[in-house]
Amino acid sequence: MAEIKAEPFAFPVRHDQLALIVIDMQRDFAEPGGFGASLGNDVSRIGRIVPDVKRLIQGFRNAGLPVIHTMECHRADLSDLPPSKRDRGNPMLRIGDDGPMGRILIAGEPGTAILPELAPIDGEEVIEKPGKGAFYATGLGDVLQRKGIRQLVFAGVTTEVCVQTTMREANDRGYECLLAEEATESYFPEFKAAAIAMIRAQGAIVGWTAHVDDILESIAHA
Ligand code: TIU
């Protein structure tokens, strides 16, 4: 059995069942004037992982393995936005409001787009999701089943919100989950560290974590 060097122990990889999921690498989370900034966050940390996310994507493409992208966004009429999400807290701009990059977190608006360096290419699935988890109210489960995927490598933002929520959803559905440490980021470094620690605690209770180099080394031999 092939293995990827990981914590808390080696990840038993089956390359024919493996896909990369890139969570929400959108301008809305990485650029000033977007959703992340509207919540009061310093978004500058997010852009720094782009090179590591990019080489992970490229490694999967080179190996002929699936790359799936997700986008957190809502319909223009807000019919998939519960008031409990829109009205939470005291943001500068709420979801659906007009911001400098178009309407905040609305499908098709400039700010909602995936960062151009990480843009999907033809043939890659893009899952639009109204929640933090990528399985809730989406076709992700069907896509994975159709492709015969049982193991998921995770990258993207933010570690403790959409990435961790999706990993927990996937874990409960029977997928083996591996988080690429340098290819995920939070607005709060202590939350990233805590999420990594709690994912791999108790014998990988949610999943494994690994370095991008070790994942790339493994799939180069896929
Ligand atoms: N606010 C925050 O940390 N994250 C989100 O709202 N969405 C994602 O994590 N994608």
C-alpha cells in the first residue's frame, strides 16, 4: 500500500480514488472590499498561500487526478440565504449588498470569482455552495460517487470554517480526508493551528494532515 507521510500517521493513499478539493479560494475572502473584510478580518494572510495551492493543483493536474473547486455564494434573489446567515453580527456589508467588487458573495459577481491564479480549467468541477460545508445543498456527493472518489485532499480557506466543516461532513460520509497544511489559511493563525491539531487528534478522528511537498511527491508516482 502506497503511503503519504502525514500526521498522526501515514496516509494510506489509493491514487485511483483520490481527488483534490480546493475550498473557496475566492476574491471575496482574499481581497479588501469582499466578504471576509466586511466581517472585520485582515484578509492579507489568505493571498500568501496562493503559490502552495497553485502547485498542489498543478500536481494533481499533471498526475491526471481530479481537481474540484468550491465557491461559497448565493443566488441573486437570496432565496438560498437564511436570515440567520445574513443577519449575523454587525458586518460593514451584508451578503447581497453592493460592495466595491459587486454584490457581496453573490454568484456571478466579480468579487465572488475564484482568484485568477487558481481558476478552474475546462473539465474541472466547480461546486457552488450556500453553506460552510460543501456537501450541504450541493451535488458534491454525486460528483464524487460518479468519479469513484473515496479519498480527499483538502486545500483552501478558511481552515476552521469552510475547510474543517467540509472535512467533517466528508468524514461522516466515509471519505478519508487529508489536509494540506501550507495550502490552507485562516484569518486567525491560532485557529489554523487549533483546527489542524483537532483534525488529527485521537488517531485522525476527522482526518490526516500533511505537507504539500509530501503530497506532491506521492502523486508524482500516481
Ligand atoms: N469567515 C470565515 O472564516 N469563513 C467563511 O465565512 N467562509 C469560508 O471559510 N469559506
